[in-house]
Amino acid sequence: VQLRRLHRIAERIIPHAAKFNVRAPQWRWEANLIGSNQINAFCMPGGKIAFYSGIIQKLKLTDDEIAMVMGHEIAHALQEHGRERVGKARVAQALTLGASVLSHVMGYGDLGGQLVSGGSQLALLKFSREDETEADRIGMEIAARAGYDPRGAEVLWEKMAAIGKGQPPQWLSTHPSHDARIREIEALLPQTLPLYAHTRGLSMGALPGYGR
């Protein structure tokens, strides 16, 4: 049943991926279900989508909420965020090595390398948070164009926040804090709700409320 839901949702979302990556129509798309209690999902470059059964069961996700997760993960693949992270990591390593050599020359041991290493790690975390925010924006748009209610993204992260208490501070996390993410999603609704309404053939005023 869960796998059929994933296939049905993917079939509606995938045609809208080409707007953000011209190579997407050539990808060999497939949606897979992994039997695990993990609350996770991912999409690899090339279109391999995977959901862990735990994220659907534990969060009791609606189709709209599954579509928000799927759109988000597809957006990471479309924007090639994984490749960007590798490039950024290489830059950080080069900066650390350069600072370390200069510090030794100046007689300060490896202090320079340690300082720049710490700074570059925080920079990488910030880059990663920016990737997450971009994936939220693109994922909501893709899902809305496919006829899924973007208000589901807000409810999704409220559910994530409820089970994710004790997460690290935002500035030490590769993901935005739940509260910050929910605020950003709310700010995106004026852009994405009209797309959803248009797909449904409704005016904004005629949209029903989103059930919680």
C-alpha cells in the first residue's frame, strides 16, 4: 500500500522536475520503499527516490505531506547539492592546509590551520542549511504544480519538530532549526499556494482549509 502511494505521487511530481534541471526527463526515475523505522528519505542524482517506511508510519503522513518530502529530496538531486558539497569541502581543505603552512612559517604552530578549519566547517554547515532552504522552496513548488497542497510542508515540519526535540542549535546543524524552517515555509506559501490553486482549478478564496 505504501509503495503504491509513493509510485502514484512520484508519477504526478516527476513531470515537473524538468523546470529545474533540463536533464531530468532523461533520468531513470523510480520510487522505492525501504522497510526501516528510520525517519528519512532521499533522492539520488539520476532519479532514484527512496523512502524509509518509518517516516510514513511514525509521522502518519498524508499524500500532501509525502509529496512535500519527495519534492524536497528530488530538489536536492535536481540542484546537484551533493556535488556542490564535495566542491566546497575541497575548498575548505585547501584553506585549512594553506593556513596551517603559513602558521608554521610564522612560528605559531598549527594555530592557523585549527582556526580556519573551525571556520570552514561552520561555513560548510551554513552552505548545507542554504541547500536545505533551497530544496524546501523548489520542492514545495514542484509538489504544488503536481496538485499537492504546499500547506502540507508546514504540518510536516510541525510533526518533525514534535518528535525531534533536543536537536542541536541551528548554527551547529546541517539543517535549519524546526522553528526557522516552519517560518520559511510559511513565507513561501504566498508563492506556492496560487500554483496549487491553479492546478486544482480553484481561486485562492475557494481553497478549502488544510486538515491537521
